[in-house]
Amino acid sequence: MKSKHYIIIAGVLGTAFMAGSAGAQEAEAEKGFYVGLSGALAAVQDTDIAYYDAGGTFGGTGATDRVDGHAELKNAAQFAATIGYDFGVIRSDVEIAYSRNRISAIALDRLNGSAVTLTAADAADVCDYLEIAGCALSGNKISFSGGPKVRQLSALANVWADLPIGSVITPYAGGGLGIAGFELEGDGKARFAWQLGAGVHIAVSPHVGITVDYRHRQAQGATLPYDAVSGTTIGKIRTNSFGAGLRFTF
């Protein structure tokens, strides 16, 4: 009986050793440089926005007029390219991403810090000031079809942790830091940005895989001056993206 037990134990240990060796060999095989291409749906959350100009421009009485509110943006396509290195369980890469979301509405609720209620004439004046046609007023929200686009170009250094589960599907999560440049009506700034994300990698061959993921990116706001007395202030830009792509490992 004891000899049978020894045989069973030896068999189990041998199987575990071979599985561990196979896992190590698999992790070793996955190491190396990789590149990725992806497309995503980029949804920008409502963003704080303010316009400032010389006193009297928006009906104020001070030396400077400022109207505050928030902008609503349409969803848009985002395209990204990645180059990195897979260390086995940890990956590090640099990602370049580009998107342009059109502003579809602006809700303005404060003039020089005081609450205001917009009239149809006020909305027409704002649209003339912004050189936007086809405006419609609902409450304090001005909607339009041909609004300006917010263009974002980001470069982020990321670290990702893969979670091997013994199948062709590998979940991963991580994040990164970097710079996001954004531009509105020809004026732009580069600001600090960060992102967090999670997804899955589906291996279709030893060196090619499909990625599906979600990411949340946030870029600091900035003031974009038109001239010495006027400009636009944009708050933090928060983007949620849902994407898919291809990863090639070498």
C-alpha cells in the first residue's frame, strides 16, 4: 500500500513540476518587446468652462467680465499606438493617443461670480461671440450642432500587471503618467495627465493578441488666452474610453 501511495505522490509532484515548468516557459516565451494599435470610443465628461473678456462684454460692470459654466461634448473616436516591453507578468509601455470631441452644448450659470438666468437674447449674444450658428436655448443651456472641437493628444508612460489564469485570456490592470496636450479653436496647452485602466488580452497566436479594455484619463485644466484681455479657461478634462486593438510581441 505504501508503495502505491509513494507512486501517487510522485505522480502528483511530477505533474505539478511539469505544469510549473510549462508556466515558466510560457511566461518566458511571452517576454519581449511589443507594439500595439487600438481604436476606442472616447467619452469626455462634462467639463468646466469659462470665458473672460473686457468689462461690459457679457453685460457686467467691472473691469473684466467672466461667465462660468460647463461644456457637454459628443462621444468620438480615439486612436492609439503603443510600444513597450513585456517582462513576463509586468509590462511597461509608452502610449500615444489622439481624439477630438465636439462641444455640443454650453450651460452658463454665473456672471462675475453671481448666478444668472439666460434669455434668448443672451444666448444669441453668446453664439455671436463664439461665432457659432444654429443655437437653441433650454434653461441656461445653449445647444448647437457646429460647435468647436476639443482635440487631445496624450503621451503616457504606463505600467501594467498581467494576471495569468492558464488560458488564452489574460486579464490586466494598471495605469500611467504623462502629458496631454489639448487644443480648442487654435489655442492649446500641454498639461500633466494620468490614467487608470483594465482589460483582457486574448492570444490568437504566440505573438499576436486582441486587447479589449477600459481606461479613465484625466488631464489638468488650463487657461487659453485669445489676446491680452480675453480667453477661455477649461477645467480638468476627464475621458472614459472603451477600446479594442491588436498587440504584436517580438
